[in-house]
Amino acid sequence: FFLTRRLTLLPVPTTSHRTQYTTNINNMRVLASVLLFSRTTVAFQPAINLSNGASPSTALHATRREAISVASAFLTFSFPVVINAAPALQDSLQIDEFLRTGADPSGPMGVSAQAGKSRPLTGVVFRDGTDVLQGKTGDVSAEILVGKKANPTSVLVSFNAPYKLETSNYFDIEVRDGKTGDGAFVAVTESVGGKALGDLPSAFFLSRIFNPTGRFSFYGSPTDIKVKKSTMVDDRRIMEVSFSNLSQSTNAEIPRNAIIVATIPKDTDNAVMLVASANSSRWRKGSEGVARNIIDSFRAIPAPKTSMKLRSKDRTGGQSIDF
């Protein structure tokens, strides 16, 4: 009973181990039965052969040792042992909490979860030796590289937001409200092919933002993507969109709204964008006004030229690499 009780009280860390623990419990019960049987056999044994000179006590212990040896051998070959059983790593990311706080409450992701769950691809490439900065008043600035590898161009990106700058290597240039999930991030398109902003279809910009490896695709690509409005204001393209994210925890669609501003810095061939978004409920309660203020503050201009070689920051190995 003691052995069975001890094993029964062991924690079951994962569902995958429950079947094994059940098997272990049953086998421990067999062991307890064998030990009890050996004790009963010794107790009711009519006589013990002491012709070899052994004492009754020695013979009794020998009989018990034999019974335990048999039981131990049975258990060794009858069931495998779970070694260092620990809580399993999760295989999915809780998108709701991640969008809200930047951290997944379920713990680190397992190998299967990490596949396809690497840092979102926003098209942002940092210039080596620079960092994303945020001032006390919310001014965010960064230096990025656009163009082709053989001839990159350095661009200064800036905007103002009341949200905290995310400094984890998982993010590029992004600010967020940790309590509500409201936020904004920078993205860069592929080459515009010499076309003007007004001549590009909305799908060209959305393909970067909503692609399967994009910022909003933690648990599947967004759905119900609708462009509500697309206009040109001076040299900037502004789009208002709505979409839905799939919730991993509830399997429900989470409506979200966003405003996108895009501009092509002088003498470059890529559009640099800023995306400000919030869930639809908060959007109607005032987050839209905050998003518009963030968008209005956005600037992307060529950086002053220097004699220093333009090199991109390698964000995987900590070493700089040629752009």
C-alpha cells in the first residue's frame, strides 16, 4: 500500500505521461502483492532446512531476498521508467496574450511550435552599429537600410507614440501598450519597380503586412482583410484596413483595425510603412484617434551620407554582415 500510495501521489506533468504512470502504478501494485505473498509464504512455511548451519533468522532473510530479487527482476523487464519527467513545452503560441503583453503565459514553445514561429518578417534591416531609441516623450528613431545588397541606402525612420518600445530581439521597430495590445510597428516593402505610391495596388502593401510570416500571423494568416479607405496625402499613401486574427485559445476570430502609412524615401525604391492597430472594441473607444496621431508623426527620410561602409546588423549571431 505504501509503495502504491507513493507512486499515486506523483505529479502527472503532461498528458503524454499519464498512460505510462498508470502502467507504473499497476506494476507497483504487482510488486506489493509479490512482497506480501513472500511474507505470507515465510510466515506459514512449515519448516526451514537448517542443515547448512544457517540460523533461522539468516534463512528467513535469504527467503525474503529471493522474493525481492524475483520481484525486482520482474519490474525491470515489465515496464520502462520515465527519467527526469518534466512539464512538456507547449506546441502553440497563445496569440491573444502575446499581442497584449509580448509574452506567452504558457511558457516556452517546443520544437514544433518554433517551426514557423520565428521572428516576424517585416522587411526591416538595421544598419550595423545603430539601435532603436525612444525618448522620454515617446519619440522613436532608428536607422535602417533599403535597396539592393550591392548599393544600399540608409534611411532614418521616426515617429511618436505613447507606447513602450519593444527591445526584445523578437521585434524590429515596434511600440505597444502591454495592457491593451494597442501598438505600432515599421515594415518595408519589396522594390516598387519605379512606380509611384498612388499607382501601386493596396495588395502590394498588404502582402508584406499580412503574409504568413508577418507580424499578424502568429497563429495563421489573418482573415477578412478589407481595405476601407486608401488615399494619397502629399507624398504619403494612407490606408485604413480591418481584419481578424484567429485566437489559439478560443478558436474565435478577433476583429482588429489598423491604419497604414507608406512613403518612398527620396532616391530609394522601397516603400517604408508604419502600421498602427488595436482591437475593434478599443478602436471605437478612442484608440483610432491615438493611431492617427502616431501615423501623422511618421517620417522616413534618407540619412546623411558618410564615408563609412553601409553594413547590416546580423541579428542571429551578433556579428555584422555585408548588406
